[in-house]
Amino acid sequence: MLTSAINLILAGTNLSRLIEGLGVTIEISFLSIFFGTILGGFLGLLWSNVTGAERGFFRTYLEIFRIVPTIPLLFLFYYTFPRDLNFNLPATAVSVLVFSLWFGAEFSDIVRAAVQSVAKGQKESAYAIGLTTWQSYRYVLLPQSLVNILPAYINLSTRIIKTTFILLLISVTEVITVGQQIIEANSSNRAVPLVVYGLIALFYFSINGTLTWLSKKIERKAVANDR
């Protein structure tokens, strides 16, 4: 039965459909990471240099996306806002928007913590030699923060990629959705779910494993350069 299930996946368009679904997963994930990195990096730098009410704004933004589950946020942006505000966005656009806001919120806190972990004397020294605030961040604080940022950044990226499975709830045809369709179309073969989900697990393992490997390689190189 297992052999027949493998042959069934390899036959026809089943494998190519899974790969196309994986392409959608990768596209949404990496667009979200790209836009979230820009948003989170910018907000994180601002956050590390503000006090009072402004700090409260950043904290509120972070806590909304840290405490509220992603599924209600997807439903809010996909069903509620379009109905109440009379606009419509494709499911993939909503996915990128929500995941980018989530990534941006988490990444802003990572950047803030990493920048603030740099010794205060480094910042004071930068000002002493005539650097502006943004020059201090660019040439002094950020380069020293990258080693601390990278592991958390890769971990957050892999979380985004793994969480894309919930997009089937708003009818995004990503790899899990395609896998479900193949399983339902071949329900008479009980080994098909094992083969389909095993293949999907291999896809995720390959992507996230590669990101983790790259992260460790870059981190080791950065540490070696500091010595």
C-alpha cells in the first residue's frame, strides 16, 4: 500500500501541484520576512531611542501581535475589515500583510534589545568623535548588535515559514492545502496521508534547516572576525 501511495504521488500532476503549493508558501514567507525586516528594523531603531508615551506605543504594537493568535488577525483582515470598510484584498496579500506586521513587531523588539545590549560607553564614544545619532547606529551600534540579532532573526523567520499552514483557513493554495486536496481525492489509500505529510515535512525541514545552517555559519564567521 505504501508503494502504491508513493507511485500515486509521483504519477500525474500530484507532485508538481505540491511543488507549486510549496512555491506559494515560500513566496508568502519570504515577502513577509522581507517587509517585516524593513518595518521591524526601522521601528526597533526608533524604539531603542525613545522614552515615555512613544515607548508605550511600540510596546502596545508588540503585545498585540505577541498575545493575539495569528488566526483571529487573519480573519480580521480577510473577513471583517473588507466588509466593514468596503474594500477587498486577495488572500495572498492579506497573508503577507498580517505576517509582515507580526514579523515586524517581533523583530523590532529583537533589534531594540540587541542595540541596547551594546555597552553605553560605545554610544558615548561615537558622539564624542562627532558622529550623529544615525551614524552612531550605522557604524557603531548595529555592527556590534548583528551577532546577537542573527540567531533570533533566523528563529523568527522559521516560525513564519512553519506558521504558513494556517493560511488554508483563508483559502490560500499553499502546500498544506494542496496536500489536503490530494489526500481527500485519494482517501481509499490509507498510506497517502503518510506519504503526503512526510513529503511536506521534508520540504519544511529542507528550508528551515538551510536557514539554520546559514545562520550558524554566518554567526561563526562574525565571531571569528571579532577575535
